[in-house]
Amino acid sequence: MTEQLTMAAALNAALRDALDADDSVVVYGEDVGPLGGVFRVTDGLAADYGDTRVWDSPLAESGIVGTAIGMAMAGMRPVVEMQFDAFSYPAFEQVVSHVAKMRNRTRGAVELPMVIRIPCAGAIGGVEHHSDSSESYWASTPGLTVVMPSNPADAYTMLRQAIDSPDPIVFMEPKSRYWMRGEVERSLESAPAFDRARVVRPGDDVTLIGYGPTVRTALDAAERGADEGLSIEVIDLRTLSPFDDETVSESVRRTSRAAVIHEAAQFGGYGAEVVARVTERNFHWLDAPVLRVTGFDIPYPSPKLEEFHLPTAERVLAALDTWEW
């Protein structure tokens, strides 16, 4: 069944279908119950499934994740929400020390089938603690799978796949794309593999790598570049960890040039790992250094200034102009 849904509605549909399919799935977090979440992703779930399947937690992120660990160890499949990206930091110790390490610590005897949903990134006019891009923290933690869909179709299928996974998933949701509409197939039969990137626009001259909110920015840059005679291939990573080296390298070896775009600060950002992997594996195919187009190395600015902080299509094309062609 194919429907036109926003990303928020696609996530809601994924949670509904998962709750219907498996009685061990539970959903909880701050305000996810009667309110339906700050972004209404869980709208109506508490009313339809009751407060033993969907409920409001105390305002304690460490407690939210800590209880989810126990539930997962006991055979349940908890899906918890951190409400905002920077609100997840109080749970950092639980995630890094326990969620990510439980399978290894028990030599594979204990699985943790749990999903940590984290609305992330900016472009919504949010204040401090509401617009962080924290993906590097999670992606650099061995034992975690980290995903970030860029569109409603992937939001549905990847959340369903994450809930079905026997391992813990950090599921990052770009807030600025919650209202993006697209066709959603409410089935997993034809869904692409969970850990594979996707070429969303073919091109010959440059490989532009994005994920989450920056895929739309990359596509805008590709459209504008085409007007100038530049053929830009756009890759949506979809899963940040593990990294799909095969799809990215295949593209880079054809185009011989690459750039990565993300909202987070550049220093120590996720793009640094992308540049390193692309360069190590494809050095002899590259005609120019791999570039990064990112947010600035500052705390996230006030809403009136975020338009100057976030990467844009213009900044992408300006960066590409720094190469000698």
C-alpha cells in the first residue's frame, strides 16, 4: 500500500505497524503519550494502544535509556525518544557504556533490540539545545548502528527495520524534514538493505555525499550546477555507521572528485571520517582533494543567525569552484 505522507506521519505509521506486528514493542519518552510528542510523531498511539504500550516517561533521559536496556535484556523491543538531540546527552553514559557494549560484554549472549529515536539538526528556528547535530558522538561509538533518513519512504522502512533488528539502533530524525511529503510504501518487501547508501541523482563530474537534512541541499546544488554545465552525482548515505564504502567508492572512482556536506561543525565532524575513508580507498582515482561543506566551528547560533550557519547550495558550489578543473 502506497501513501503520500509527511516524514512525521511516515514515522508514526512505522510505529503503528511495529506495535501491531509485535506485542513486545513498546514506545515511551518525554511527552510521547497523550500529547503525541513535540513533533506529533507519536500522535494517537497512546489512545489506540493504551498506556502499557505507549507512555510518558519522567524527564530523565538517563533513566529512559537505562530502563530500555533492562526491557531489551528481558525480551522486549523498546523504542524510546530523546525529544531533542541535545537532550540525549544526559543518557550518554548509558548509551556508550552499556547499550553499545552489552553484546560484546556478554560474548554475544545478550542482545539489545532497542531503538533510540533522536530528532536532530537545525533549520527550524530552534534555540540552544534544540538544533544540535550529534551524529559524530554516536557514529564513533563501536557497537551502535546509526541511521538518518532523508525522506518519508526511508523514514518508514528504516524505522521498521531498526525495530526488527536484534542490535541497538540510534535512529536520528532530521527535524527540518518532518513536514516533507513523499510516497511511502508500507511494506518491507522491496525495501533497500538497511546499511546501504543510495545514489539519488546520477552525475559524472563530482560525487556529493550527504545524509539526513543535507540531501535536499545537495540535490539543490546539483540542480543549480547543471545550469552551469556541472554534472553532480548525489549520494544519500542513509546509514552513518556502518559506512557503505562500496557505493561511495564506486561513485568516486567514476567522477574522480568528491565532497561531503553536513550541518555539524567541521572540526572533528562526521565529514572528517568520510574524507579519510574516501581518500584512503580511492587516492589514485582522485583528481583533487576531497572537500567538506559544513556548519561553522561554533555552538549552534540563535534562530536569527542559523541561515548563515547552515550549509547551502551556494556554499557547495562555491567550494567546488575552489578546485582547479
